[in-house]
Amino acid sequence: MPYSEPVRLTVRPISAAEHLAFVRTRGSVSFLQTPAWGRVKTEWRSESLGWYDGGRLVGAGLVLHRPVPRLERYTLAYLAQGRAIDWNGRLDRWLDPLAGLLKGQGAFAIRLGPPVRTDTWSAARVKEGIADQGVRRLTDLSGGRTDPIGAGVAGQLRDAGWLPRSPEDGFGAGQPQFTYEIPLTGRTEDDLLRAMNQLWRRNLKKAAKEGVEVTADEITAVDDLKAFHDLYVHTAERDRFTPRPLPYFTTMFAELSAEAPERIRLYLARHQGELVAAAILVRVGAHAWYTYGASSTAKREVRGSNACQWAMIRDSLAAGCEVYDLRGITSTLDADDPHVGLIQFKAGTGGRAVRYVGEWDLPLRPTIYRAFDLFMRRRGR
């Protein structure tokens, strides 16, 4: 919203209720910037902070404090995909008081992921890039759209001493720099189907013909969540990633649904009574995210994953969302790279690939920051 910047803003802790009330005044914020998310991340200490222009709350954010091994009084202060502030202007007015407060609390560094885009590429351009042997990454593609606000944010952070953390492929220890999303504003289901590629439309018809049924629940039964997790662990073993434990998802559903009944929903796709795919959708205001998914190795031909995605897209559209977010992709367009299958699957939905500013660190206590960075590198994180 339009905002006239004051000479100085102040930052101080606010209650979860104050934070949530501010979130509700926005069109959307990242679900990682809601008070409930702090209660999901039980291994970190969390707090809500508010930015004030005099007595008026003009910004809010969730900070997760990660202790330093053997130096627990020092923390990495992490603001994932946040905060809910005005990013189009002078950032020192927002970031300087934040740094002062967090350093006084014992933070040795701040890690920040501005929710600001720098570039977008259409599904058609992504497809052309994969077919072009001379193109290896999204950033090699011409014909994308550059956002001057994102470029300005990156420039201001660099000039202020912040250090970029995002690796070349966009995947690191934090949130992905490259994502894939489907714009929903002003579109119908038919519009969305026409934008999908032929394979996606064929797979959706196949799922319908085979009788795949997708159910969705906001208040999830224990048995349903356990069934999702069993399939998710199976998926992790097949695709070679480390799964999160069941209690993580139990807490996630309990905390997010308590904050807002529509916040989180579990989708289960069954074929002849057998679970073949499952997914979790999170929504804050006008933005919906596909956050976790799972699929069976057997019966892949009935296309349960496609049916799950289509159900989530349709429900997001019906809820008035502006964006359906399929979350992270790598930047690779190399046909020989095993990661290219992820972007191919998501690009088949239509939509666009998006590059964000990425995550940045501001060292507040350089010696401790260097020691922590070395510790994390040795862990391979």
C-alpha cells in the first residue's frame, strides 16, 4: 500500500495476536511469516517484531533464532521470505533498527529472504530453453521479464554490507530462490486447462477415466495424516531425500489450522480405495502454496499426482487466490541434468518460473559469523 517514509522507524516485539491482526490487513504474506509458523519450528526460538511509525504499526515479521553450537547465547536471526513491509523504497529505514534490536538480543547475524521477484520466464520460454542445447540455466534465457524493484533491493542490500547466500542452482539450506507459480487472477478453470501442455491435460483425463478420487480436509484425522506420512516416507526412499518425522506434520496441522481454519488442507488421491498420491496446501490470503507431496510407485499410470495438483489449483481459484505456488525448482534447463524433470513437470501446468532476490546475511559479530559459516560448511549444509 502507498506509504510515506518517515525519518526513522522503530522496531519492538509484538504479541502473536498483534502480528496476526496485521497479517490480516495484507493481501497476503508468506506462511513462513505468520505467528503459527514460529510454533511449528519448535527447534528454534521465535518472536514477532513490529515496525512502528510513531504509534502506528506499519510492518511485521517473524524471526526464528537459531543458537550457535556451544555458544547458545548467540543466535542466527532468520526471517524467511519476509517481512511484511514496504520493499519499494529506502530499506535502511527498515533494516537498521532491526539490526540494532537483534544485535542487542545476542544475534551474531541476520539472514533475510526478501519476498521480492527479480525475473520471470513464461512456460513457453522454459520449454524452448530445455530444447536449446546452448541454454543451461534459466538465467541464460532471453525474453524474460525483469522487475526493477527486485534489482533495487539487491543493490541496496549489497551496498549496506549484506552477503548473498543463494547458490547457483537456487537451492541452499534455506528457502529456494527459484520457484514456479500459476497466476489465477481473472482466469477460469477452462483458461487454466488451456494453458497446460498436452501431457498434463492427457494425464488429468486419464486420472478421471481411471476413477481417481481426491478428497480434501482442513481438520485432518490422525489416520489420514499417518497415511500421508507413510506415503511420503515411501516417496523419500524412492527419490532419495530425508523425510520429516510424523510429529512435524502433526504440529504443522495443529498450529496452522488453529490460527485460521482455511490455512492448511490435506489432499488424498485414491484409486479403488488405495492411496496413490497426497499433498498439503497452505493458504494465506490470496496466495496458496503446494508445500509437500507424496506418490506411490505402484499405479503411477492412474496419474494421482496430477489429480491432486488439479484439485488444489481449482480450490485455490475458487477461494479467490491470485497465485498458486508450486514452490521450489532448480535453475537448470540442461536436458541431461536429473533435476530438469522437476521444472518440466511444473512448467506443464502453464504458469511461469520466478527468480527471487534470494537470501542474504548481515554479519553483526563477524568472528562468530565466520565460525558458524565454517561449521555449517563442514556439515555439508
